[in-house]
Amino acid sequence: MVDNRVAGTLFVDMKYVYLYHKLGFREEATDIYTKRYPGIKIFIESEKQYFTFEGHDYPLTAHSDFVTLELLDRLLEKGYSPSDIHLERDGITLCDPVKLSFRTLAWGREYEGWLSEHKPSPGQVFYTSQLSGGLIDRRYLVNLDGALMSTGLFEHDTLYDFTPIPVIELEDIPPEFIVDSTVLVAYKGAEENVVIPTGITKIESGAFWNNCAIRTVTIPDTVTVIGGDAFVYCESLTAVNIPESVEDIGDDPFAGCLGLVVSNHSNAFVNDNGVLFTSDRTRLIHYQPSLVAEEYTIPDSVEWIGKHSFYNCNNLRKVVIGPNVDYIGNNPFSDCHHIVLENRSPNFVYADGALMDRNRTTILHYSHGRDEDEYIMPDTVRTIGRNSFWNCKRIRRIVLGRNLRQIGYNPFANCSNLRIESNSPNYVVRDSILYDKDVREVVCCTDVRAKEPVTIPDTAENIGRNSFAGCVSLKEVSIPGSVRTISRGAFSHCESLEKVFIPDSVEIIEKWAFSYCYGLREISIGRNTKVAKDTFTGSEKVKVETR
């Protein structure tokens, strides 16, 4: 029976499945996640998009609903009694002996917009959170007896101790370090040997992203958190230290650092001959690409294989997944051009080069080392995971299964020789380009098709994330007046693209949309179109005309 659930509903978004695992929920049965706290057990029905607390069901259909779930977990983990926590339509009320009313809001524009128009009344908290780079970011503003505070609710060991934490503003920070309070948001310098200023407490996700100048980084012992992807693609980086003070690390901060040697001094982690784990060895964070071994067996202690943890480890020919692995992040084996897997975990299935969950509903990875050049997707598959086929040059044909209902970000990007066929009612192929069923979103155009000029249909409203990424042969694309969004990385590495006209209908061009388009000379953009930062990274010859 064909599954016609609309693609894109939040329950199939792998980011939220990641959130469940990050909060400590485990999949007890297909699409059912549970977690026990003192005196209570919470159930998540991801397929039906709700969770159960104290015998009542609460929706998981909007981003703010996931903020509510995260806050509920935070309160219970803190030690507050379930009987004193009351869930409401737009948040949570914490009662006895102090009453606090939390309004939960989606991260970003919703939260910032709410703060610009409202002030919390006494006892009210505006609260938001997000999962970013494998870590949970949180912000809040609370009114306690007329005083507005953004710290104090959760930072103390004692319940109902709401003493504010002093906010430190660092001084004399060199201008190349972009700092928000004590968080290093980005490094914009070009020094080979970087010393991060003392007083920085967190290195934000992507802070050194793609900085190819740096060779060594010294992290001070004031840093407690290293965000996911913090040093990703820093190809010249050879040495970085994890100081004793570091307590948490996000998704592999060092992916793409091919010659890097990490020195670890934190008791929260262990570096075992070039493989970085948490101290209990349950989470594998980073495998050093320069290791010469052709085979690696993941230890039996490992339960979590992190996002991109084996990225570009091209000496590896085989990885054995241990028997206790129960979660695998965003394709850990991306760009491993020779790799095949052996799976010993009952929580996954490895067949025909594809690693799937135990129910064969989600493709997590496709092995570049597989000899075949085509893949016929099983009809059990509902989701193609993020980056799962990324940069696989060998594959020439994929047939999408009839029950496929969601394709995650970037799965076919840089698959330059690929042609896609679809048996799914949720996706159609027109003129050798993959769209959603209503032809409102461009999902994927590969370089095979891009050798000829591309005209996007006038039904399209979104040019999807990385949808043309790696189309090095693309010289000409016609974007219709129906398009409203050009998504992140949409035309990245379209090296032959020379001239683009963006119609006035486009409201936003997202980050890296035209990055590394080395041949791009002219692009015409309407004056009302919002252009994100880093849209043209690496496209140094482009002249942007605003009309």
C-alpha cells in the first residue's frame, strides 16, 4: 500500500529524531520514542506527531512544540516534580513554591520578534531553544519581581534558586575574533597560528568554517564548549588542543581537517590513537583521516556514531559497526571514496551498499566503495537521509521507491554521473530533474543534465538546498518569476555558470547559494531581495547588480 503522507511534515525530519536522541529518548518500537524520569515516562509518537505527558497528549507539529518538549525535559532533568509542571497551549507553567509561566517560541525570528513587541510580566519567561551542530542552544528572558534576567533559572544546583549569573563582556578582543559576550561566533583572520583569547567560554558552530589559512589553534582553558563543525574544512590545520576545561563537544568539529592531530587534556573525552570518544567511549566523535589503517572496527562500547565522524577518511576500505550502536548521525562516512561497511548492530541493516535503520525505512549512508553503479531503492524506504549519497561519483542510476516521502538535505549533491528515476507519488522527474510532486520545489539536478541549458518550470517556488550543487557543467539557468526562495548552497560549485538573472519574485537568497562559482561574472538581483551573508563565498569575480 502506497504511503501518501505529505513529504516535509516535521515528524520525518531527521533533525528532530536527532533531538529525541540528544535528549536521551530511545526508539522503543517503530516511530515510538520513550524516556524514563523519576516517577514518570514520556512517550513520543513521531508518526502521529505528538508526545504523552501525565496521561495527556501534546502536539509535535510546529517548531515551538519541540521547544516545549525540550523545556519539559530540562525541567524534569533539573529535578522539578512532574506534578508541579503543567503544560499549556503555548508553553509550560511551573508551580509551587514559585510560579513561573514559560511561553515557548521557535528559535530565531519568532523569538526575536516576540521580544521586540512584548515584555514578560512578573513571573513570566520567554523561552526558546534549537539543536545546532549537535548541541542544544537555549535563550530566555524572565521577569522576577520586576527585574529582567537572561540567566539564573537553570545554572544552579538547587531548585528554585534563581540568582542571576553575571554576564561578562570581554575587552581588548582583536577585531578578527567576532565575539558575542563570551562566545566566539566567528574568526575572520588569516593568521597561520591562532591563539583564541582567554575568557572565551564557547567556540560556536562553524566559527572557523573553511578557513584554509590556519595551521594551529590554541584554545584557552576558559573554553567549556566546542560547537559542531567549529573547524570544518580547515584543510591546513595540523594541531589543536582540547583543554581540561572543555565539557561538551558537538558534531565532529574537525571534519575535513585531513592532516590534523588533536591533543586532548579534558577528562570528558578520550583520544585513542587518533579516534576521539566521550570518556565513557559510548559516543564516537572524530576519526583522524590521516590514520593509515584500511580497516576499523568500532568498539563494542560505542552507542552513538556522530555526524561526519569519518568524513573523507580515504585510507579506510572497511568499517565494522559494533553490536551496541543504536544511533548514527548525519552520514558519518561522507566522502569515504573506497569504503564498505560490515554491520553487527541489530538496530541497522546494511544491504546493497545502503545502511538503513532496522525497519529499512531510512537510508543513512550509501557506500562509495560498492562496485555496482545503480541502486534500486526498496519500497520500505520512507526517508533518504541528509548527505547519504553525497559526492558518490560511481553511481549512475537511482530508482526511488514507491513509499518514499521525504528527501533530506543534499543527499545527491555532487553525484555528477547520476540519473534519477522515481516510483514515488511524492516526487517526479521532469526533463531529467527531480522535483516534489507538485513541481514547486527543485530537489536535484545533476551534472549529467546540467550539460544542457536548464529552464526551471514556472510552477516552482523554491530552488532547494544544494539542488544544483556540483553541476560544474551548468552554463545557463533560467529562473521563473514564480520562485520565492533560492535555498542554501543551491548553485554551489557551479563553476561554469557565468551570468544569472534573479527575478523580483525571489524574497531571499540563502547562505552559500552561489558559493565557489568561479566563472560567475554577473548576477542581477531585485532591490527587495534579501541576500544572506556568505552567499557568494569563493565567487570572487562576480559583479552583483541591484536593480
